[in-house]
Amino acid sequence: MARIAVVDRYGSFLAVKDGRFQLRCGNEVLWDLAPVELEAIVFTIDGASISAAAVKLANNFLIDLVFLDGDKPVARLMQARYSPPFKTWIKQVKTYRRGRVKLAQLFVEGKIHNQRMVLSDYAKRFRVQGKPNYSLESSINELIRLESMVREAGDVDGVREVEATAARRYWRHIAEIVPSSLGFKSRIPRSRKPPVGGIDSFNKALNIGYSALLREVWRAVFIAGLNPYVGFLHKPRAGKMVLVFDLMEEFRPIAVDRPLIALARRNTDILVKLRDDGEAVKEIWRSVVKHMKETNPPLQSAILEQARKLAKHIRGEGEYKPFKARW
């Protein structure tokens, strides 16, 4: 099974030896892998380097080569011969002008549904344990109402307002579900200035998990021949891959939140170690990637399928429907 290799040690050098990738640090070989074993190589630090031969080998085997600044994606390898369908890009711009609201509604409808599925999972568990949480169950019903409301929003700002209302309900209950020792009170997006003392461990874990999801969606957008900079829900901004963020929305609750909530409840210590342990960062990343591969159906496949459905919608070959998780 293809895997994701991480380059995270200062002074390390990714080279090629006998047709295989080899990561070295001084005289030590950290790992040695054949190209067919790899799906992606992720650089998480600045103090590492890569040879031209390694770049070419990754290119030849279509290996995703991604560079992060902390948990923020910075760049990725793109083949020189990459040539997306030009007509799709033109129609994508036309859809932005004429059909933006409909797609924004669908992205948020899928997100709220999947947030509801995460909460419903825990509501059911609490009932089985003989400890029903009536406030949680009331919020689940409210999310059903908001999921319907988003279809009635007349513009993208209205869609975002419904999304924000649902998010407040959702994260309030996630704060009750994860261990209180993690200090999680509410979601603090990376774009928001962190509170005094920095952000809590669970928010850090979410940022890492969303970076792993972003890498997957980014890849799917390119494969589907879409322009990552022309989106429908998020406000356009120079250099921001708004379409990637759009497509991420419906997958955030089930691809990242769900496995990290489970990890926080099962192994709180690994999240606490995020404060000063690089190995913990890798463990969070691995947990999310593993979850996306092992769900039924695999979320990796579902993400690519959603990107392809969006491309067909833009070309007028079908109607986009959001991905809605089941139990």
C-alpha cells in the first residue's frame, strides 16, 4: 500500500540512490523507499533539502511532493506537462458569475449534515450508556433545521451566516465531548489571532488534520482539471486556493474532526505532547491520513469523486450533490 513519507529532521537531505528515495541526515539513513511505495513526500520544516534527481523521480512516478510551513501548505510539485481542460476553467469563471450561490449552498449543506452525523454518533453513545445529553440532541435537531435553511439563503453572505450559526452549535458540543484537560473551548481558525498564551492542543491538532485534508483535496482538484483559485463559497483572494477550501468544507467533520475527537478521548497524552513534541505532530497527521484511507468507502476516493462531480457540474454534464456521510 502506498504511503506518505515525512521529511521533518533539520539537516536532512532527500536524494536518489539506485532508483530509490533515500533520506539522509549526516551519515545516517533515516528511510529508504522505492517510488512505487509512495503516494506523497511531505516536507514539514525549512531546514531540509532535496536533490534535483529526487524531484525528477517524484515527477516521473506522479508522487505528490508537498512543502509545509508548520501546518500550512506552501507549495507542491506540478508537472510541466500539466494541461487542464481550458474549457472547464472558462466555464468555472462563468459559473462563479451566475451559479455561485447554488454551489455555496451545496457545500455548506454537506458540511452541516456531516457535523450532525458526528454529533449524532456521540448522542447515541451517551444514550446507550444511560447518560442522554438532551442539550446535544436539541442541537442536532437545530442542525437539521439549519441544513434546510441554507437552501433558502439568497446570497453567499446568507449562506455563510447559516454556516457560522451551525458551527457555533457544533463546536460548543465538541468542547463537551473532548477531555477538558485539553483546554478546548471553541474552534480558533488559523486565520484568527490566537488568544494570550497560544492555542490549545486540540485546536493545534485540528490545524494539522486540516492540512492533511487540504493536501488531499488540492490533489483532487488538479486531477479533476479545476482551477483551485476560482471558488464559490470563500471570498476570492490573490494566491488563496479558494476552491480547495470550498471542497474541504463537507469533509472537515468526517475526515478530520471525527478521528481527532476519537483520538483525544482515547489517547489524550498524544495531543498534550503537541506543545513540544515533533513526533506527536506526525502521529496526528498519520491518524487523519489513515482514517481517510480506511473508511468505507475510502474518503480519499470520495474526495476525488466530489471534485470530478464538480467539474461535470461546471461543464453542464451533471448536477453536483454534496457528500453526506452515513452512520
